[in-house]
Amino acid sequence: MSERCLVTGVAGFIASHLAEKLLQENYEVVGVDYFSDHYAREVKEGNLQELRGQPRFHFAEINLCSAELQPYLDGVSCVFHQAGQPGVRTSWGEDFHIYLKDNVLATQRLLEACKGSAVRRFVYASSSSIYGDALDLPVKESSPARPISPYGVTKLAAEHLCYLYRTNFGVPTVALRYFTVYGPRQRPDMAFYRFITTIHQEQPITIYGDGEQTRDFTFVADAVEANMLVLQAKALQDWHVWNIGGGSRASVNQIITLLERIMERRTVLNYTPPQHGDVRHTWADTSAARRDLGFAPRTSLEEGLQAQVSWQMTKASKR
Ligand SMILES: NC(=O)c1ccc[n+]([C@@H]2O[C@H](COP(=O)([O-])OP(=O)(O)OC[C@H]3O[C@@H](n4cnc5c(N)ncnc54)[C@H](O)[C@@H]3O)[C@@H](O)[C@H]2O)c1
């Protein structure tokens, strides 16, 4: 019988790819999501298209903050907790309560439900945002965690919850700190998605800051692979947290130039002041993930961007 995995936030960008990969590898997948309104339900339904109807996929529309969670853990040996409220810039002000609920409370309730269960691995989707403006680059897992956005604070709080449920109750948690994930089905609020749409529509692009800020970009299949490696890793007796970066560090200006080349179009750039909570640079030291898991990102920035452009163009042509 195939192993059963629970994937939270399965209608989202990363989790929908992960669920597809698990099914390809013959796992059974219980996927849960409540279709938060961070972006349109229609887009999330599209993310589920390949999954719905597959015999080893079971979907439930539930909110982790309120549903009785035990039934969804029945027979589950691995939990991939990808659900969360993403987005740095929208985490200020009134909407912070959504981040508290979907990132902190949802994680705490899921961990409570896992106490004493048969779960042998619990993988939490953390974020490079927990580092804030790191002083030493590339950043190691041992670097100070000093988030500079409310989003980062909630992702770090949930990481701490994972750690303390392991040490107090033996819930077998580990965390993957993703660095800016991109590729087909990227969230519509993310930079690459917006840049590609705007270049295609021949509109000017708004850049926050001078465009010289850099990110370590991770192709979605590489982020998924990191989860698969954790699933298949032999013994993980202790708490581990690993940086998951794609090794494709580039500035926003470099990305625009690359996109202009791929899309064979020129664009006009409007530079506006930097946004609160945006860090200047991210750059992952992934040597721990390489050493412990054999993690090695495979997709170059150019290949990954090509894949995202083709996906977005196909989508646009169907409208
Ligand atoms: N995309 C990135 O670059 C990136 C980088 C670092 C970390 N992460 C983390 O990875 C995870 C996935 O990110 P994504 O970009 O795929 O986001 P996404 O918004 O596409 O997916 C998250 C999904 O979780 C669901 N969800 C949220 N709260 C829930 C709740 N209480 N109950 C049930 N479902 C809930 C949402 O409806 C959504 O479909 C998030 O936890 C995010 O913080 C993402």
C-alpha cells in the first residue's frame, strides 16, 4: 500500500506542484485548502486541475484554523505544511490578523493534531524572510533570525512552534526555508508574474527601489525536490532547518533584461521608493541541504524563466 501524505495549502502555487509530484511517485495525497482570498479562487481551482479526479488524491475544503483536523491525519505518515498567508508588503496594518491566523494559529492547530499520531515526518514551509537584512551573505541557517516584515515574524513564530512541538511532544518536524520560488503557476502577486504580464501588455513596469536589490531565485521543481528529499531521508532524529535556494542570484534589473530578451520586447521602467519590509538582498548558503539531503538545484534562471513565460503566455492566449 502506498504511503499517505497530507499536503496543506494544496490549491496554492508550491503545494499543487508538490502534490502532483507525490502522486507521480505513487504516494496517496490528502490535500486541504480553504481558498483564502489572497488571490482569486479561480486561479487556485486552476492549480488543482491536474489533481482533481486522480484516484489517489483526496481533497477537502477546510480551514486549518477552525476545522477538526484529526480525521485528515488518519493513516497519514508525512505532513507537508505549505498552507499560509504569503506576501511581505500586504502584512502591515489591518491585515496582520490574517497572517497571525493562517501562519501561526493554523500551524499550532495542525501541530496539536499531530501529537501522538503516526506521523513520521512533518515538513514546514518556512521562508528566507525570517532572516531580514542578513549581514553576512550567503546566509547560513545559523545566522540571526531578525525579520523586518510582519510576514517574516509570523513565519518565524511558526518555525519556533514546529521546534517546540518536536522537543516537547516528539512531533517529527523539520523546516525548509524557501528563497523566492518561481515557475509555472507562480502567484499573481509575485514579481515575475507581474513583470511578464506587464511586458506582454506593453505597459511600463513599476520597480520598487533602484532595481539593484538581489534575490536568490528557486525554480518550483527544485523546491518540490527538497520536500521529496526530506520525505525519503533516512533518520532525522533532531530538529533541522535547511535553506532552499536555487543558486540563481540576480538583481531585479537583471531579471527585466533577461525577460526582455526571452519575450523579445522592450519595456519602460518606473522606479518608485522601496517598500517597507522588503529586504535588500537574499542569498542562500545551501551547503547544509546538500550535505544532509543531497539537495542540488537543477534549473537555471534562464530555463526557469522560459518555463514561466511559456506557461503565462499559454494562459493569456486562452483568455
Ligand atoms: N512562493 C514563495 O516564493 C515562498 C517563499 C518562501 C516561503 N513560502 C511559503 O510557502 C508556502 C506556499 O507559498 P505559495 O507561494 O505557494 O502560496 P499560495 O498562497 O499560492 O498557497 C498557500 C495556500 O494555503 C492556503 N491556506 C492559507 N491558510 C490556510 C488555512 N488556514 N487553511 C487551509 N488553507 C490555507 C491558501 O488558500 C493557499 O491556497 C507558504 O507557507 C509561504 O509562506 C513561499
